[in-house]
Amino acid sequence: PSRRWAYLAGLAFRADPPSIEVAYARDTGAFLGFAAYDVARAGALGPMGVIPEARQGGAGSVLLKRCLRDLRGAGYERAEIFAVGPIPFYARVVGAQMGRVYYQYARSL
């Protein structure tokens, strides 16, 4: 989680209609996670975050699938997952495949 995630989630809430899905625990109302789309760039999914305690319960899978459903409903045939990680999760849940890969090179001066 970062300030950029918070900024992008805020943009998603301000969209009309909002371009974010939020998960919460029915019994306690506790926040479990969120997934936003169409904010980093058109047709892109992300950012997405789920608290560690909810990751094994399927909250991330539901959030991911709902966002992809919403993107399809908006007319997109493909979606790019923005700043993805962990890659195996997306591949397992929706069959996502690697596209572009960027490397950052650095050298101490």
C-alpha cells in the first residue's frame, strides 16, 4: 500500500459510476480490501489490495472478478493489470498472462 494507491482509490470513488469494488466482513463490517479500475489508465485494473488475514478467504478473487466484469460491461474486451503482484494469483484466478515487462536499472554514483 502506498500514497499512490490511496490517491488512485480516491479517483475511483469520484468516477461516475465509481470504478472501485470494496470488500468488508459481513459480521463485523471490517474492511477486507479493494480493487480499482480505469484510474491508472483506461481499461486497466489496479491498484488492488487485500489485508493479509482475508487473502486465504477468497476476497481478492471476488474483487478481481468483479472489476473484470465491470470492465467488460464498459465495453472492454481486454484488460491490463496495472502494477501487478503477485503474478501467480492473477494467472490462477483468471488465467492472466504476462505482457510487457519493465526493468529498472540503477547504478550508485
